[in-house]
Amino acid sequence: MNLPSIQSTAATQLPAATPAAGSTPVPPQQAAQRQQLIKSADVINAAQIFGANNQLVFVFDRDTHQPIMRVVDSKTNEVIMQLPPDYVLNLAAEAKAEEHRKQQESDLPG
């Protein structure tokens, strides 16, 4: 999946309202929600809720614009936990592709 990173200020942060190349613009309400998630992650990370070496990070799916939560080891950048997990994201992408394929077949003349 194409996931642009939008993380807390302790890590690299992309502006919430700036679309990635080839993606659709983010509506203002979603941009505001993203900023709120970033602020929340900053508070959680400052309190070291996930430990001194771990950070809460949010990334956003370029296609769906839905947030994905990760707990990342800040020293190794290893993803400790992710919600939703990759297999759920892959299943959703496969279902979307299948739906698109069926729609294209039904649009064919004949």
C-alpha cells in the first residue's frame, strides 16, 4: 500500500493538507483531524506511555486517507505494533481491486 508518513513532531512530519504526488487533495476536515492525531501522539510520546524507546506514529493510506497507528522503536525504527495490521490492509486492497474489476466487466458491451 502507498503510505505517506505523517508522524509526530519528534519525527519527520508532512503537512496534513498537502497531497502526495498522484493522490487526491485532503479535505479541510480530514486535515484538521490529522493535525489532532499528531498533537495527540506528541502528548502520548512525551508521557512515554509506550516506553522510553517507543513512539506512537500515525501514517495515512494514500488511497483511503484512513489513519494507521504504529508503535515504533525509535532507535531501530522497527514497527512493534500496527493497527490495522498489514494483512487487513492487503485484504481491503484486494477486495477493492476485485470490485473495480467486476465493475469494469459489467461496463463492457455485450
